[in-house]
Amino acid sequence: MPSLETFLAVAALIALGAWAALSIHLLMIQRRRIAARRLVSEAIALLEQSHVRSLPLAERIVRVGRIASGASRELIMHATADRETPDAAFRALLGYLTDRWGLDTLLKDAATHASLRDKWRRVTALRILFRSNHTAILDLLARAVDEPDTDVADVALSLLGASSEPRAMDILFDALRAQRHPASRVAMHIEQSSQPIARRLRAQLGDRDPVVRLWCATLLARYPEEPIEADLAALTDDADPRVRKAAIQTLGKVGDELAANRAQYLLNDPFAYVRAHAARALGELARADLADRVAPLLGDSDWWVRLAARESLEMMGSDVWPVLMRSLNHPDRFVRNGAAEVFQNLGVLDSLIVMEAATDNPGATKIDMLRRIAAAGGVRFTDSLVERAGPIVGPRIRSLLATIGLQHVGAA
């Protein structure tokens, strides 16, 4: 009976032999793949030669076959579907692919899949048929979008968004309504389409599905030249807060007086994200005359609304400084601090303090203004003033701040 050592040695030899055989097999596969890719690359290079490009398509297909006959169907499909493949080469490769394996095979690949390998063939076939403008492609893409597979749907949605066919947009809007896939993903491909769809979007602002209404309102931002302000203004009373948010967001980009009126109304909306977008809309509309309506939101209970209010006031520009000055006396510390931040971000504070630090006789009114802004901003606020001023002006600013009672102003 063989010893344990002998048994282990034999087992090790068998394992080593199996590993060596597998390595050789994998190496041979890799070499075949490299050789096949080289064949396809050579075929494309040949097709790009000027004297070959001028040949009839049938002759170009024959020349491809002479070179690429050793390549697999998958590799030919990959080269045909590649966006970098020039159009003349694409036509010849497609002709070779369908002549050798049949157009029906390509259509079958594009219609369904059962395995990961089938899925790759499906999306590749869809790309090929789309580029060739096959008559069945829109049916195949509609079928792909209607299925739950995310990978296949993403490719189909992308191709539909790139299509100039009106029916492609029909399929995309059907997908938006069906919500089998995230509405935001479908809307992204609708937005990227080059087709003019303003009329379609306006027509569906009254859709009974709030998801459709909100995305139509959002996508209308692409069409500032369209008379859409009144349509969008009506949606600021929508029962769904997401729709109200989308409507005021777009109104901030394309609206005017009516948009500003509706934005003021939504500053009191019960939903924080609606209030935030209403504040930003007034900033985008540059309504500095309405800054006093936005400033109270610096003390909103929601952090995002407070941020939106600051950003809105900054968009309005330095004309809002009287409102900011009044806000420095507000009983709410968030309002005071927010007003000070806006002063800082507008550059008003830095200009003021540098100017006063540079003079031997700082004005009492400006010093009072500086004291109020700096006090509202807090300790870190005054520290950052000194840091931004740099090593030359910084010491003078530190001294000025100290003389007005703001002692903690950074390291000496």
C-alpha cells in the first residue's frame, strides 16, 4: 500500500499537470483572439484605403471575407458595432456579417436573450441595426425598453434618444409613463434628443400622472423662447410638491414677472425643497427688489432652504446690501449669520475692511457696519478675514478688528 507521502506527491503531480494543461489551453485561446482581432483590424484598415473605398459594396464585402474569414461572429459584431468604425467600413462589415451568418440571425440576436452571452449579442445587434437604420429597429427597441433588464433597457433608451424618428420619442414618453425603469433615466434620454419636443411637453403638463407632469415641466427649461410661463405658473398650485418644485425651477430659468409672483407665493410652501427652489428662482430672475422676501428664509428650519436663500441673495448682487444690513439686527442668529455670509461672499465685507484698515481715520459709520457684520458672522468669520488678507494687510486688519472689540481674530 503506497505511503501518504507517495499519495500526496502523485496528487501534486496530477494537479501540476492539470494546471499546466489549462495554462496552455488559455494561452492558445488568447493567441487565437489576438490573431482574430488583428485580422479584423487589418480588414478595417484595408477598407479605409482610398482605392478600396471607391469599390462597389459587394466587392468590399468580398475583400473583408478574404481577410476576416478566421474571425468569430462575436468579433465581427463587435467591430461592426464599434462607434469608431468609419461608415464605409461599417457598411462592408455589416454586409459580410449578414452574408456569412444571415440577417435573420442578427434580428434574432436583437429580439431576446437568455444568458449573459446572449445579452451581449442582443445589445450589440441593437446598436448595429440602429446604425444601419433597419426597418425593424424601433420595434426591437420598444420591446427592449418594455422588458425589466436594466442593461438592455439602458442601451435601448440611449439609441432612442439619438434617433431622429418621431416614433422614437413616442416610445420614450411611453416608457416615462410606464415607469418600468427610473423616470429620471428615461427623462435624461428625452432631454438629450435633438428632436423639437416643446409642443409635446406642453401638451402633457396636464397629465394625470405627477411624474409625467414634473418631468415635462423640468424638460421645458430647454425652450426659453416658447410661451410657457403661464402653463408652468399653473403648476405651482399642483397637489404634488414635486411638480410645484419642477415648475418653479423651470420658471426661474425661462420666466419673468409671473414667474417672480409665483416664486414669492412658494416661499411659504410647506415643503422645504419647494421653498428652496422658489428662493433660487428669485435669484436667477435677478429680482433684487424682492430680496426682503427671501432674507427671512436665512432663518428657515431647513438647512437646504437657508443655503438656497444665501445663494439667491448672492445671485441678486450687491444691490441687496440694505436688506442684509437690516437682517444683521434680526433676533434669529441664523438670519444674522446668513446675512454676514452673503456680505462676505459678495466681496462687500473684504472691500470695506481693506479700505478702512488702510486709512488712519476709519469712518465711524463704516466701522459700525463692519462691527455688526463681523459680530453676526462669529469668531471663525473674523479669523477668515485675516487669513484671506494675507501677510501684509492681515496685521492691519487684525489691529482694526481688535480696536472695535472683536478680540479673537486669529493668531498674532
